[in-house]
Amino acid sequence: MFFIPILDRTTNQLGTLAQNKLEIILRGYERKSYPNSDLLGTHLPVNLLAYNFCKTQRDVYLYITGEVLPESWDRYQGRVVHYFYEIIYNKIREIITTSSIDKINIFDSLLTERDSLKQNAIKKYSGVYNKVKGMYGTGDLKKKNDDLAENLDKIFRFEVSLCSSLVNFEISRLYNQTGGDSLLQKAAALHVGQQFAASPLGFSDPVSPDFIYKQAVGDVKTGEWQEYYQHTIAAYALAVENHLREDVNCGVILHVNLDQSRKVPICEKTEFINIDDTIRRKFLIIRDQKLYIAKYQNDPGLPEDDSGCVGCNHHEKCWGV
């Protein structure tokens, strides 16, 4: 989420959008974006609403009838990576806001804390780890733990180097070293952990985007690229609009591919998108389908075959294979 070229692109695009305002009708604060009247009062988590792997949306039926989504190593690693990004940013923000301009050294300051930050991210999801570790033998489990530690090292080196370079560049532009307003404003433009209330949209509260940079919402993805990733961005935009009554026109999908053959994360599929009515409408149609299933608890059944279900975490439950 701290991928600097994307943030720079976001800044430039926000300026363009300010000059050429998007004509968006489906705002989160407009009644047009609310569910049908018979679905009002029914709520589902945003991640479930945005997930569109199942052609019949049976994942909702399984959710409301108490079927717990099976854990997997990929889901565990994704959570750890998400949280690792968050704590890295919070540490960078802390350094910038508590140090004088002439004392700031992002890379050296964080390097001394790298191992503890990694352990904090891993420890947070120790309960999930305990659920998935039994799926692997001793040798396989050790390799997966080693790969995860290496992945966190890659992210740390990559993101901290980029952030350190950006901060040093901003400092170099400040002739008066006691005046760090420009630097602090940039640091304050990126937020993680913010929560928003959007129950009128059928969302379970709170809704928390992975990050917000200025007026752009962001989502971090670590799995194989899926087209429905845009649905999450649309949901976040609608939620922020509903809560703040302010327009959100764009978003960032930060796709982090942790290839073991590379020394840095691969972010080639990271995407900046204008969250227009087409994207919003696709999400809202799926949202209403899922809210309908949740309210009336009707099992929509299985697709004709499981060709489109490979990779779904409910595959074994639905197909028994």
C-alpha cells in the first residue's frame, strides 16, 4: 500500500479528476445505491459481498447457515502480509511526526526493528496458524514458514527503501529544516485502519479499507488476480461516501505477487481505477443478489458443473471432492 509510484500516480490522477469531475450517479449517500426496500435491514460483510467466485452466490448461503470458511495457508499469509504493511506505515508515520527534520532516517530507524515488526505480524495471526499447520508435514511446514519470513523481508526492504527515498527527497526540498509542513502533509495523506459506518447500503459495520490516500480508497491483494477485486474498491468507495457524504472517485488495487524467485515483490498487476457507475453497478447487482439469499435463506444450489469452482475455498464442501 506504500507503493510510491502508485501513490504518485494517484496524486496526479486526483488532480485530473478535480478538473474533469466524473459524472457518477450511484454515490454511497444517494438512495439509488441502497438495496431494494424488502432487503433493507439485511447486512453482510463487505468482503463477502465483493467476493464473486461462486456463480450462484452459494457462499452466502453457507455463511448464513454457519458454515465456517476453511482456512488455508494462502489466507493465513495474506492476513500476515496485510498487517505487516499496516505496521510498517504506522512506524514510518511515527518517525516522521515525532522527529525533527534533521534527525529523520527512515531506513536505519526501521532496520533495527525489522525482526520485531515481522514477529508482531506473525504473532497477530497465531490462532490461524495453529489451524493450518496441521495440514503439512514437518519439512513442508518449515519451508512455508521460511518462505513467509523471506516474503516479509522482501516487502520490508522494498517498501522501506521506497518510503525512505521519498522522505529524503522531500527533506532535500526543504531549505528551512525546522519547517516540515510539506513532509507532514504527505505523511498525513495516507491512512490505514480507518473505519466507516455504512449499514444503509447493506454492509455490516464497520467497513475498513486497507488504506486511503487523499481521496482514493485502496485494497491490498496477495492471491491470484481476480476480476472481482474491483468490487471491493467499489464497496469501499460507497461506504466512505455514505459515512462522510464526500465523493470518492478512484481507488488503488495493490496486487502483491510474492514470487520466491524474485528479490522484490512483483506489483505489475497493481491497478489504479476510476470507480465509475459501471463498476459500481456491477457490484450493487451482486450485493442485492447476496442480500436476497441472506434474508430469505434460500439455497441457490450448485452451478451446472464445478469448472468455475476450482480455487474456491468451499469447493470440497459443495462438491465433496
